Amino acid sequence: PILEKSEAPTIAVHGEASPEYFALLNQRGNSLNRLGKFSEGRAFFSEHLAEAESLLGAEHRETIKMRNNLGISIYSTGDLPGYDEITARNFGIVERTLEEGDSRRANVAHKRGIALVVTGDLDGAKALTKRYAETSTASLGPSHHNTLSHLSLLAAAHGFAGERAQEREVNERIVARKREVLDPNHPALAFALNNLAVALERNKRYDEFEPVMEEVLAIRMK
């Protein structure tokens, strides 16, 4: 349920800003987003973001999370320039303040990659997602979900750019890595296989497309 303002704790604890207060605000705003009330979520996060930046600092984990959450609200209202702006701001902050292997930085980078794709900066999206896929591979491993998320976005950027061979190659890598760590009937594997099937069809590799699509359907029928 959405928290009422009366349920939130006081802002200050021993004279300093309380991260727990802003964690609750993030939860409350996320409840609005989950209910599909994105305009209300946008207004809510916009109202409290300046407060978080002032009391916690722009680089605090809850402030970073609040900008991420505001981005979700903005994107879901269809404001792509606004989404581009908030993700660029958040990404600039985490690039300056967080270590390269930090999962929070990787998460913000992924959101920034989405913004670059949907606003048409495909070269920027490919460069960013490729860099973070390589960083995540080195720090977390080739089959970690962060690594695979960056690779999936890289494949999408290649697809939007009409680079069919590269789109297929990246999707093949994703499927191979997911096979290493997931049950053969896992829905996430079916999702990756479906993306590969789409790429194969676009490449007119129909002999390869058919068995992949059959595997997708077999998983989904179970």
C-alpha cells in the first residue's frame, strides 16, 4: 500500500538527514509507478528530489535511486527528452563518484543506454553498452545478469541501427551464456531465444530460425 505522509519518519536523525526517510519516499513513489500512476509518481519524485540532494547529497544511494525512479515516471509518461535529461544527469554523477564495478553505476548506465536508444543516439548507445558489458564481464562474470542486460541492450541498438549480423551475434552470445546458468525451461532463456529468433529471421537465416522458435514455444508450453 502507498504510505501516507503521516507514516514517514522524521527527516533528521541526530541532526543529519535520514537515509531511511528517503528510502520510504522511494518506496512510496514506486508504489505510484506500480499502480500505473506515472504522472503522480513524476510529481512526487520531482517534489522530493531537491530535498534528497540537499540533505543527503547528489551522490547518495537513495538520491541516485530517486533520480532513477523519477526517470521511470518520466519515460512512462512519454516524455523522451525529459528521460534523456534525467538519465544523463544521473549517469554523469555516478561516473564521477562511484567505482567502475559498482552495481549502482551499472544500473544507471543501463538506464542511460535505454535513453540513448529511444532518442535515436544509437552510436552512443552501442559505445556505452559495449563498455559496460566488458566492465561487467571483468568484475562480475560473463553470465551475470548485469552483463547480460548490457549485452541485450547492445543487441537492441544494433537492431535499431539495421546492423543485422551484429544483432544476431550478440543475441547468440546471450543465449549461450544463459544456457550455462539457467534451467533449460527457464522463462528468461525463452525470452533470450525469442530475441535470437527475431534476429535470425531478420538475417533471413530461416533454417536456423525454425528450431530456435520451436524451442521457445516448447518452453512456453510447459
